[in-house]
Amino acid sequence: MLKFAGCILIFMSCAALGFMKASSYRDRRIELEDTLELIRMLDMEISYRRDPLAKTFGNVAAMKNCWFSHILRECAGAMKKQEPLEAAWRRAIDENISACPLDQRDIAILKDIPTGLGKSDVQGQRNVIEPAVMRIQSHLTEAVEQEKKQGRMYRGIGIASGVVIAVMLL
């Protein structure tokens, strides 16, 4: 009886590990979707409201609760304290990178965004944001495919390894 309970525990643990690994792909996809939406909102706010960037970042950050909105909120606070945008942006990303579900290629896109913000007219700022949106869209498409393929694979591996180990112990 105790051996059977141990086998069930091992099976559940292996399956849980597989599902946890698969959830990292889902988390990346969700964060990319949220980030893309916030960047589009940022573009619209810059184009139509034409508020100072600190206020714009704060407004956009309030629209969603995700990792990228936290970055925007921190940048808005730092800019209100007269910190330059690029320095505030990079510092916010670097300080919060441990909680980020995105991979390094996604973060590299985000690090490029503040380069032209606040330094040119509205059209120039939109020209900086537009390529970032297109690159994030392509990464989102890739993330959806990864979630389907690799997420399913890791869930299956977790369950299969749990079954194999449990059978070997019986």
C-alpha cells in the first residue's frame, strides 16, 4: 500500500513538473500579447494626446497589470524625478528582469524602444515604435507555435516519465 502511494506521488510530481515547464511557454505568450497591446496604446497616446512621456507612460501602465506595465510605471516615476528616459527604461528592465517571462530576444526589442522617444516629433516617435510592434508580433506568432508544440511535449514527457518511473517501482 505504501509502495502504491509512493508511485502515485512520483507520478503526480513528474506530471506537475511537465505542466510547470509547459506553463512557461504560456506565460511568455501572454506577456507578449499584453506588451504588444500596451505598446500600441503607447503609440496611440503619443499620437493623439501628446502629453508628456511620463504622464503617457503612467496612463498606459494603468491599463493592464503585467510585467511590461510595471516597467512603464517605474519609468514614469523616474522621469517625474528628472531621470532621463533611456536610463530609467534600462534600469527598470534590468532591475525587473528576474520576474520577466520573456526571453532575451524579446527583451532586446524592448530595450530598443526608448531610443527615439522624446527626442523627435510625433511621427518620429511613431517610426520608432512601429518596427518594435512588428518584431513583437513576429515573436508572438513564434511563441504561440512554441506553446502548442513544446508545451504539449513537456506535458506529455512529464506524464510519461511519471508512469514509467511508477511502473518500474511496482
